[in-house]
Amino acid sequence: MAKGGGLGIYGDFLFGEMRNRYGRGVIPTLMGPSVGTLSGFFDLIGRLKEGDPLGAASLRWGQNTLPFANVFYTKLALDYLIFWQMQEWMTPGAMERKVKRMDRYTGQTPWLNPVEAVR
């Protein structure tokens, strides 16, 4: 369990974190990716009912559920050509914040800067 990561998830919930590191609750995490996807969809419906803005959340959900969008040879192309443009359009300054956060947490800068891609 330690090598497979099961204890990491168990530890997240055992020590009072009601969401794992990906923002999912206990039930979707334990039930697997299908329930997690449905949970994300129902979260969007709940946001719609409450009148919260759906732009960035729906784009993220669409990215995660689009077939072949996370395959290594399509992900970077889709990010640079489509998704980052849409994200910047919905929330201006998002790519600049993304680069600053990456630099702060990892000390790395991207080879192809997303800020340059969305200009």
C-alpha cells in the first residue's frame, strides 16, 4: 500500500483533510475515476444553480473528460493552441499567475512560456 499510494490517500483523510490533493472528497476518491468525473459534473450543476461563474471550472472539467486530451503527444499541442487561449480569455492573467506559481514552487521556468503563447 505504501508503494502504490494507498496509504497516502488514507493519510490525507485520516489527518482531517476532507479533500485530497486534487480537490476530490472522500467518496469520489475511494470509488474511482468514473464517480470522480460524475462528481465534477454535478459540482458544475450545483455552481450553475447557485449562480457562480462556470467558465474556468467547466473548461477544466472538459479538459479532463475529453478523449485523448491527456495523451503526452496531444496534451502540449492542445494546451498551447486551444486550452490556454480559452483560459486566458475567461480569466485574464491566468497564464502569468501559472508561470509565477511554477517558479515559486519548483524553481523552474517553462521552455515555451504560456504567457507568450496567449499573446
